[in-house]
Amino acid sequence: MHDIPQNLPADKPRLYRLLESQLRGLLEGETDVIANTANMAALLYHALPDLNWAGFYFLRGNELVLGPFQGRPACVRIPLGRGVCGTAAQTRKTLVVENVHEFPGHIACDAASNSEIVVPLVQNESLLGVLDLDSPILGRFDEADRSGLEKLVAVLEAHLSPPSG
């Protein structure tokens, strides 16, 4: 069993360093994409403040399909290039959105979400999917979150079996 400390640091760089250490422990010796993304979603959901959703979408053809997550039920399929997740996947760039209601083509899976950050998962130049975090707080995510989450995604990518095919 893995426990998340009760008194997490408020300083984001310190928090993300702690989460990186915890994630490495969770992923050690495991390469299964479902197991590893499920544990990472749970870790982020329970350790980061002010989230209402944390999870993954995986690339299947020309769309993203819902993977492991924590939070309310979510949209199952998102076309590439649509919404924050589809745009981040298509561009392969992290998107930090202060107000999702101002994002062109935003897909409202949960009306409570007001801000979002999406980090693409790329392995050997192949897009695997995206990590998606939502918050009810406008402007919840910043550059410290971008940097910290990109480092965590890099740890995850190193612990996944290469895509088949």
C-alpha cells in the first residue's frame, strides 16, 4: 500500500519533487500502461490541491479515448484537434488554460471545471495520449505546474512498454 503524506509542501517545486520521488516508487518494476497511469492519476488527484479531475486519454486512431482517471465520469472520446485535450495531443505541446470557457472548441465534460492543464505523452516520437488535469478554480495552473507535470510525465514515459505495431 502506498500512502500520500498528509502535510504536503505548499511550494510547488518542492511538491513536484516529492511527487516525482513517490511516482518513481509506484512505477518501479512495472511497465503496464493501465497500472502505471491508474496509479499516477490517483497520486495526482489526491496530492495536488484544487483538482476535480485527473486522468489520461489514449490515442486510438484519430481520437483520444478515456483511460484511467480520478473524478466524475468523463467524456469517452475526443477527436484530435478538438478541445484542450485534442489540441494538446495534435500539437504535442502542453497547454495551460486559465479559463476553459474561453478556449475555442472547449468540450465541457464537467461543468464544474474552469481551468485545465494537458500534457502530451510521447514515447519514441509516437503520441500515446495525454495527461489531463481539471480544476474548478480559474487560473489554477501555472508554469510551475507545467514544469512539474512535464517531469512527472517523463518519468511515466520511461516506465511504459513501447507501443506495439
